[in-house]
Amino acid sequence: MEIPFCVRARVLDLDLSSIHFLVEIMVKKIAASILVGTALCGNAALHAQSQKIGYVVSSKIFQELTEAQEAQRKIDAITKPLADSLEAMEKNLQAQVDEYQKKEAMMNESAKRVAQQEILELERKYNQFRIEKFGSDGELAREQEKIINPIRERIKKAIESVAKEERYGFVFDKTEQLQILLYGDSNHDLTFKVLDKLRRGK
């Protein structure tokens, strides 16, 4: 009797380093979303007087900002136990599959069906946990949003403040993940002015 499902050597290779990488990408995307669709134009009078265009590197701001570094540590602390649990479930599932494959030739049809159902149930629980914890709307994504959102709001306000002070009509993001800005003159890079304002708490 054929096994009614496909058994892979690894169900999903999500070790801690891989999950940390995924978390880092998610945080960077959240950071980049600070500027998407909201160019922070200042008021209408400023827009009429000037079309100066500046940019910031949001990933640089998140790398340099102390609050963002602490936020990443909090996210890592939340991620690790979830990743460990997922890894343990994966190992258990793989062990069950390996055991079944070793004994399959000696099992009768009834025993095979029972073993297959057990494996399918483990696989179902594994996938459910993975989606609930690491899915786009999962626990980790919600916790990230909760941790990052206050920082994101601070950065947005700092960018708006610098843009008005420097009389920039638009401020874009120069971030690799989204490719919003393909080229920017360094004379119009406001990244460090924004960082300075954030550090001074103004």
C-alpha cells in the first residue's frame, strides 16, 4: 500500500538562524513601510514654493537607532522559544516518518493505516503551529508590529520635522527591499539629520 502523502527528508528547514533571517527581513519591510505612499510633503505653501526632493535610508536609521536595536532584541527573545518548539515538532515528525519507513515492509495494512494517520496528525499540528506563529498574520508578526509601531511613528515625525526645516517637498526611502529610489544625490540624504533629531529627542 502506497503512503498517501509525500514525505520529504526535511519538512521545513526552519532552524533558528533561518528564522532570525526571516524576522530581520520582516522588520526591514516594516521599517521601509514608514515612507511608502506618504512622501511627507509638508504644507501646501511649502509644496508650492519648492520641489526639493530628499531621501533617507530607513534601514540605516533602524540599524543606528538605539530603540530599534532594543526592539530587535525583544523580537529575537520572542522568536527563539517559538523557533525551538517548531524545530522540536519537526524532529518528532521526521522521526515518526523514519520509523514508519523502516517498519513498513513488516506491517500489515491495518498497522500501516494507523501509523499513517499518526504521521498525518503530526504533520497537521506542525503546519498549524507554523502558520499560527510564523504566518503573515501570526503571533510573531503581531508582536513585531506592536514593538515596532511606536518607533515607526517617532521616525515618521522626525522625517516630517527635518523635511519642513530643510524645506523639502518630498522625502523618499532608499531601501534595497522596495527599490523606491534608484538614485539619490548624497547632498539630499537626510538620514543622519533624522537620526540626530531622534537622538536629541526633538
